[in-house]
Amino acid sequence: MNTRLPDPFKTAIDSLDDFADLISQVLKCPITIEDSNHRLLAYSTHDERTDPARISTIIGRRVPEKVINQLWKEGTIPALLKTKEPIHVKSMDDIGLSHRVAISIWKDEEVLGFIWALEIDKLLNEEDFNLLKKAANTAKNKLLQLQTRKNKKEERFQEFFWKLLTGHIEDREEIMEHFQTMQITPASSFAVLVFQFQKNITDKDEQNISYILKTTQRIQIMLYTIDCNQLILLVSGTNMENPLNEINHFVQTFMSKTMERYGVMDISPAYSGIYDNYQKISKAYKETLAVLSIKEKFPLETKTIHNYTKLGIYQLFDLLLEKRKNETYENPSLKMLEEYDQKHNSNLVETLEIFLTKDNNINDTAKELNVHANTLNYRLKRIAEIGEVDFKDPNQKMLLYLDLKLKKYQGI
């Protein structure tokens, strides 16, 4: 006669900590319960048997980033995001992880969190696996309650962030009061960072992005929001010897993880200078938009530039264009070269622009144009003659460079 085992977890959950203890008593092993971003929600307290990874998780209230990265590489987390069955996780001594079994907590097609059971004195059997599935099912409703509260909280955060980005809150005391109400500790210095994606960010993309942001431990993210195809972050510059270098490292890490884990490519990043006055968040945000605008118009020249302070002369383009609008100006050398190119179907203007962009380097310019150095020297001689260009005059070269780039900026 086939009798079904009673469900020991069919009970009202007062707290997740009590529930973790209950799972531990039933399975006779240490238990941790995490949310979908590997933040610790609860752990069993009646068992001292553990391993370094679990200790670090309990102390830091979240799984260490190096453990998460290894579990991605080893295939554990990708597997947990696909199956509702428990899976064995092999020992990884280099990150302090002993044998364990993990199961995802699902609501329909969404993972709400994970239960981890350490196999210290025994290996879990099929009966234990069935019990673990029942525990995950019972935990679902509690995690849904936590998620609802978390979503409402994040909506308030995003509304506050938009008010800062658009300059709708400018009073310092009011800004600090909002931080305090939302229990966010404002950093002593900050920067605004924007990642621009090729397409609008979907709900699924947002889940993946949130996962990466909340499992990142090298940099502190105070606020973030999404606007169509842009992810906008307010990041801390506190306790960093060189904040811009640290932010740049985070930028590279974020882009590599989105590509490796989710196949998302061609993200364009931009970040502002470092500020210590929260009344200047809207200014910092405008800097990132300026960087993205310049990068779109000059992709080759600014390929490695993501920071506003590194834009150099490009920072002044809007001011220069405003000045040009108020006067009928045309660079005489460029006019003569353009007329010659049109008449003889040549490319002296392009050659001049690349030569100046490559800082007068013959070899780099020849390589970019895919011509021999002798051919380039001949062209430069013709440019000097036809356009009356003196390549030894830095003032003339600088003006030519600016006028060429301004034409490109205007799409002329």
C-alpha cells in the first residue's frame, strides 16, 4: 500500500528564521535561505556545522561575489534558473564551499530565491529531495510578501532619484531628509553613471541587470533607475583612492558579465566627474548625456572615453557652435580643400582630419587610411599647397581640427 508522507512544512510561517530552523531539523543539516539576488534572508541557528562560504554569507548578509562568480562559471546558478528540481553542488575548496544541495523557490516562471542545504555529515537522498521541494513551495508565499514590499520601496527610490536627476529637488536639507527617510546613507562623494543599451530594456533585462547590480560588492550603488534603453546609477566614490579608476573597473566588469551571462553586447557607458554636493546630481547627469552624444557622433575618436572629464576639447563643442551661429564664418583652408575634393573626386579633407586626429603621426594615419607612407606624404604636401596649411603652425592646426570636428558634430 502506497502511503504519502505527511508534509512537515505545511504550517504557518511566523518568520523565515524559524522556517530555516524547521528545514534544518527535518533534513538534519545547516540551511540558508536567500533572495533571487543572493542576499541572505534567513539561516538555521541550531547547528554549528558549517563552511567558510556560509560563514562569510552570514557575516556579510549576502553571498560573497567571488562565490557567486564561481557558481556561474561552474554552471550551478544557470542550472538553478532553469529547473525546479534540487541539484547537487560539488565542493569547491578554493572558495570555501563544501558539498551542498540547492533548490530554487519559484512563483510561476520567476525565481524568488534559493534554499541551500549543506551536506556535512550525510548526503541528501531522494526522500530528502522531495522534502526540500515541499520546503521551497512553502517558502514561496513568504518570499512573495517580501518581494511586494521590496518593489514598493524601490518605486519610492526611483521617484526620488528622478527628482534629483531632473533638478526638481535642489534644497540640500530636503535632499538629506529624503535620504534619511529612505534609510540610505549618502556617500561623501558620488558620480552618475549611465549604461546605454542598443534596445529598450525589457522586464527580463531589468531582472538580469538588478541581479548584477545587487551582487556587485566592489562599488556601492546608492540609487538606480531605468529610462527606455538607459540604466542610470548613482554610485559612491567614498573610500576609494582613485574613484574614477574604480568606476571604470566596475563599468568593464558590468559589461563583461552582461555579455557572458545574458549575451547582451554593444553597451555604451558614460559617467560624470566626482562630486560631493548632492545639489549637483542633475549637472552630473547632463555630463553623462553629453558623453553619450559625443560618442555617438565620434565613435572612433572616443571609443575608449567614457568619462566626462576625459572628453577634453569635446566638452566645449556646444559653446563653440553657439558662437559660430552668431557669425558668418567659414574656414578658408577647409573651403579650398572641399572645393578641390569635389572637383577632382579626391579625399584631402578626410586625410587632413585623420592626420590631425592621429596627432600628426604618419604611420598611424597611413595605417588608418590604408595607404603607403609615401602616398600620405604626397597628400599632405598637396593639402599644404591647395589649402595654404602650415603644418608647423599649432594654432592653424588646432583651428582646423576644431572646425573639422564641429562640422562632423553638426552632421555637415
